[in-house]
Amino acid sequence: MSIQHMRIDIITCLPELFDGPMNQSILKRAVQKGHVEIEIHNLRNYSTNKHKTVDDYAYGGGAGMVLMIEPIDRCITQLKEKRKYDELIYMTPDGARLDQRICNQLSVKQNLILLCGHYKGVDERIRKHLITKEISIGDYVLSGGELAAMVLADSLIRLVPGVLNDETSALTDSFQDDLLAPPVYTRPEEYKGWKVPEVLLSGHEEKINNWRHEQSVERTKQRRPDLLNDG
Ligand code: ADE
């Protein structure tokens, strides 16, 4: 069995934003272990004019600049010449709202392109002719798609087999079975009189599993009843 490998190409006009988050912790280890490859592409490098501009005024007027077709198309075309892409994703507040189900579906893909919009967005023809999926990370507007792309990349990478070890296994995450995760505790057993639930100290695996499941259901009922009613 070959190990799964995911490649994510991110197209942005603010590449510096990715320096920190993509080089930390789990993501960094995933890259070092060879499970994932992330490449950031500076849109400016694909501009053909001498000022290296990537945006222009909107036809019809109105506030805000629009990312031009040409640099984006040139970047995408060069990437597609090298490999086949499963999805070309545009990060945008009017896309499909990201949830764990979408993360699970995308986590088995091999090659993804994430396009970060900026200013007022991208020329609509890019969306119409080049983009295969549009994703929003929530009903609020960010100043660009970069933070959204990082959220998506992080949520996918941790699902690639081998990235997480047993202790951090994604199988017990919130949302993985439409339930929120149960509460967790660590030493000491008692702090300022605040005690760890007895059952967790019992060593009785079945009782502990039952308790965790009950807690998950209870927490979901209280905080996210919509998860129980869906599907
Ligand atoms: N770009 C700006 N806001 C966004 C959002 N909420 N999700 C994805 N991309 C965005």
C-alpha cells in the first residue's frame, strides 16, 4: 500500500502571510515526514506588466479593486502542465460553508489548488471557467482568502493518514461522528477541590467509553442541537 500524499498549491498576492502558520507544529511535521507538500505562489510573479500589478478597477465603477484574469490564468496553466489537479478551490465568503464532511471528502484528494481572493474579489470569468469548487469558512468577510486557505489547509492536512499519531488521532475529534467531543482531564486528580470524574480513574474501559459517549451526546444536545437534527 502506498502512503497517501497530498499536495496543496496556494495562489496569493500576499505570500508572506503563510510564513508563520505553515511552518509550525503538526503542519511542519507533516511536510517534513513527506505526507504533504505545500507550495505558495506569489501572483505578482505571473503579472506581465512592468509594475507587476495583479488588480484593476471594476468595470462599471464602484469601490474596490478586482484581481485580473491573466496572472491567475498563467499561474494555474503552469501548475496544470506539471500535474493533474483534483480540485481548483476559490476561497470566498459566498462559497459552500466549510464543515467536517467537506474536509473529509477533500482530505483524500492528491492535488489541490487554493486561490485566495483579495480586495473586491476576482474577475468572475475565473470562477466560471477555471474554478471547480468555492469554499467559505463562515458567514463573515475576511480581508482576503489567505486566512481561509490556511484554515482549509490545516483542517485537511491533519486528516491525511500518518500525519497524526495515536494520541492526536482525528477519529475522536468533534464533528467526526456528528457529535461534539467529550470533556478531557489530566493530572492532578484534584485541584482546589475540583475533581476529575471518578469513572475516568476506574480503569474500566467499557464504562469510560460509555461515559464519554453520554457526555458527547449531552454536550451536543446543549450546545449544537442542530447537529443531532441534521441528516
Ligand atoms: N474571503 C473573505 N472572506 C472569506 C470567508 N469567510 N471564507 C473564505 N474566503 C473568504
